[in-house]
Amino acid sequence: MQHFTANCMTTRQRIVCLLAVFMAVTLAGCGFHLRGSDALPAVMSVTYIQNSQPFSSLVDDFADALRTRGAQVTEDRAAATAVLRIHENDRGRDVLSVNTSGKVLEYQLWQKIRFSVATADNQPVVEQQAVTMRRAYLYRSSDVLGSEREKDTVRSTLQKSLVNMAMLRIAAVVR
């Protein structure tokens, strides 16, 4: 009986291994890529990020996303081969739901960015585009500090997702 169980486990392991190889080949064949692996236009090898607030978290998130995709980010405009311009960065918070006594139960955070990419000599690579995202979070008036931390976490995640969407649009120029 033990001999049969050992062979059954080996057969099961073989099936799982073959299934994993099949899935990997299928995903690779359909064009699937892990997040952050999309190639940027070659002209963006050294990119300068232009924003009215150069030390904002949005600039940091764009710089991290560019570096993840193999680009070098420079603070020297003259050394850049491309310029990523952030034309607009609006964000806000709306009440999503209230209870019967009028106290807020849920908020919705939103953020909209408009961006474009041009070469160093101002030739457009990516025309000006807008990306908007919204995320909801629960608000607990009994835990104001916890709710503020949750708001900050949701806002940070929202912005990183927004930057990722912008990077996917930039990478789509290569295809």
C-alpha cells in the first residue's frame, strides 16, 4: 500500500510540473509580461521629469517607475534625452456614503494626472494624456488616527497605480 502511495505522489508531482510548464509556455506565447517589464521608448533612456512641484511624491513615484523599467532619471535637463512633463495633478476626496444620522461612513479618493513625453529637442513621443483613478475607503469616526492612516495608504496605492497606468500608456508607443 505504501509503495502505491509513493508512486501516486510521484505521478501527481509530474502532472503538476507538466501543468506549470504548460502554463508558462502558454502565458509567454500570448504576450503576457509581468508588471513593470514593458519596454519604454528608446529615447527615454535618460529622462528628466518636469513638474511644478519637483519634490512631490508623484515625481518620486514616476522616477521609481522609470528606473524599474531601465531608464535613468536625471535632474539635469540638458543631460536628458527625453522629458516627462506632468501638466496637472489634481486630487480630492468625496463623501461616498453616510449613515442615518448624517455621519460619514465611506469616502472616495480620486486623482487625475495629465502628462506628456517629448524628446530633448521637444518632438512629441507621447501626446498629452489624462489618467484618472478612484478608490473608496471606510471612515470610522471612533478611530480617527486609524482612518487617517488608511486614507494615506489608499492615496499612496492609488497614486502608484495611476503612475503604472501612465507607464503602460508610454510603453504602448513602442508596440
